[in-house]
Amino acid sequence: MAQMDSVAPLLSFADYDAIGVDLDHTLCKYKLDNLFPHIYESVSEILVDEFDYDKELLEPFYSQRDDCFKGLVFDWRKGNVLKFAEDGKILRACHGTELLSAKDVKEIYPEGCEYFDQLMETLDQSEDYRYFENFFDMPLLVLCSRIIDILDRKAGKRIGTYSFLPDVLRVCGRVWDRDNFAADKEKFFPGLKKNPDKFLQPCSDKVRSWLKKMKAEGKIVFLLTSSHVDFSRFLLTNILGSDWQDYFNICVTYARKPGFFSKSPSERPFFTLVDDKEVEPVTHLKSGECYSQGNVDVFHKYLEEMTGKAEPKIMYFGDSLRSDTFPTSKFAHWTSVLILEEMEAEGLGEEYVNQQNGDEGPASKKQKYEGPSGTEKEFVTSQKWGSFFTDQPEDSSHRMNTMWGYFIRTYASIAVPQLDYIAGLPLDYKFPTFESDDTGLAGFYPCPPACLTKK
């Protein structure tokens, strides 16, 4: 097991022996304005055609895109969607798509939400609630909210208890079944295969050079993704090229995070792959190979062998707080870098002043980024739900007070909007971390979101 690093005031990639990257929404950036409607349609059409749900669900996703927001918790039996503060206060709430007043919230949750402590402690999904914290599941929030509206309207009142979520989850299991990519089944995978340019954004030359540079300087560069090997190869070929495997020392697919970090070797062995099929379990990994599933214990043994160190320093880039940031920090004790597009989409604020990289200042000041397109920005931000980072009156001091803001500064060392922001920097560039000072903002690179820096 790798040693848990004491968090230094400054962090440098040059100090790490192994650098890992997630695939979906990290190395592979999707065009969300096309992805979200495609996900919505892939699930809603099955619910209508095979589960007899109301045809109103087939209305375009676009008409309610403002309901789609990261970090919301769905108290599904009551039909309520909740935005939490880090202390459990319900900052905003909807019943279906209808905003609830503060009085309504107090009547429904007089003692607060009973599931909050469990969520804060484990970050697990639950049979009592679901939360939407990545770009694959966020469109389902619109679907669930519409179902509640339809059921209430047909009953002429809020029906009080809802039981449809198992149907939605069952359909999602079908849509994202790993066999569907090769079989061209359902709608999601065939749609991407038919028109990858519509959904995928190729990696920039800057990111390609960054991966090659780290590998050339002797770092173990690895891919760790929960996508199955054939879908992973499809994505990597489209964003990196046919030589994609040359960028990595080793690739782990269908890792089924966060279980990769918490399950034992007997519960989650590595499998070799032949013609994209899992063949046999292995306990010894080799460079240049792709594996399926696996666990962090056997993976650490590989990294120890390759680096010649008993406790190699490991850094991992990922977009999911639940699957990437939380388990790498809590179970694996890796340094976690969070890819957080909300920083860019909501608007970046002032440059962090405590940079320590010489008189020339941080390279970020010399680099310009296009940022999200106007259309894509609309799919990441929400007027209805406010900021991902804060939710306070305009006349108050601005601070990061949401539940997900707490998770960011607790489990991530730094957060960046996308890999391009750091790929052009020298490997010995020194980043402040969230523990560098008492503001709780130092780990945002190149600077905190504007909503947290307003005077």
C-alpha cells in the first residue's frame, strides 16, 4: 500500500513516480450539449416504449436543461430534489420541477434530511436516495423530475410516495451494459459510434505532449477507467489516435470505480483480455498491457516493481468526486487532482496571489483558453440551482459552503477546469493545494471561481 503523503503547502508533478488519468470527462472531453440529450433519449425511449411511461417524456431535453445540475440529491420516495450545504442545511429544493419555498422545506424536513449524515460519511449511493454528480447521470435528473410532474398531474395532487426509480435504474443498466458497444444494442453506444465527432473532443497537442513528456522522464503513466476495453479503445482512438497505447505504460479498463479502491484482490481480481473478452485472473501485471477490472492492492505491487520504491508517490486525475477523488484519497492514499468544468463554466475569478514560481509568475497568465462554448456552458450551469460552489445572499461574504464544495477541499489536492490548463506547465511547477492556507480556495488552479472571490 502506498504511503499517505502529508500534504505539503505546494505540490509538484515532478515529485511523483506515477501519474494516472481517468478517461471519460477527464482525458476524453465530451460535447455536453450533444451528449446530454442523447443520454436522455437513450433512457426515456425505453421507458415509454417498453415500460408504458407517458409519451410526454419524449419531449426534447432542451426545454428543461436548467433542471440539469451537478451535485443534487434525489429523495426519490418523496419526489424531492435537494441542494445541500456542508452542514446539512437544505439550500434549495424542488418537488419534481417545481421549486419549494423555505416554508415547504421546513414542513417536509422539520429535522433536516435523515440521509445527510450517511451521504457525508460514505459518499455511497443508497436505496433511499440517489445523487447526480457526473455528466453521465445528470440528464436523468430531468427525466425523474418530469416523471414526478406527470404522476402528480394525473393524480391531481402530490401523491406523496413514488416508486419509479427502480425502473429508471434498470433501464440505465441496459443502456450502459458493457456488451452493447460490440453488439450495437440500445441507442447510446451506436449513436456515439456512428458520429464520434458530434460527441467527442480530440485531445489538444498540449495534452498529448504532456503525457509523452511524463512518460519520457521515467514516470509511470497509466490509464484507469471504468469504461469497458472496446469502448475505451474507441474513445482513445478518436481523441489520441491509433497509437493511443503508446501514451501509457499500462491500461486498466472496466475498473468499476470506486470498487477498484475498496475491494480486496479476491473480490475484484485483474483479468487478461483476448479479443476484448476477460480470459483469466492474474496477480502479476506487465507494462504494455491492457487489463480489465482489478484492485488497488495488486496495482500498487506493479507500481512498486516498476519504480523500485516500496512506497511510490502516485497522483490521479479524475472528474468524479465519488468514483475518483474520494476513494483515491480515502482508500488508496493517492494525491487526487479533480477535473471540474464548473470552475470555467461559472467563470474564473482573480489569480491566486500565493504563487511561488519565480519572478515571471505562473504560466497560466500567459496562456489563453477558449473556455466552454456558450451552448455548452448552459448545460453545466443553472439559474434555477445557482452556483455549484456557494449559495448565499448577495450581501453576505462569499465562501464555498455547499456539500460538494466540502468534498472538493477535503479530498482533492487541487482542482482544474480541464487538463489543458496544466498540460503546458513545466513538471516542476509548484501548485498551492487546498491545505496551503486557511481560505479553502488555494487549490483551485489557475484561480478560484469568480463567485468565491467577489468583494
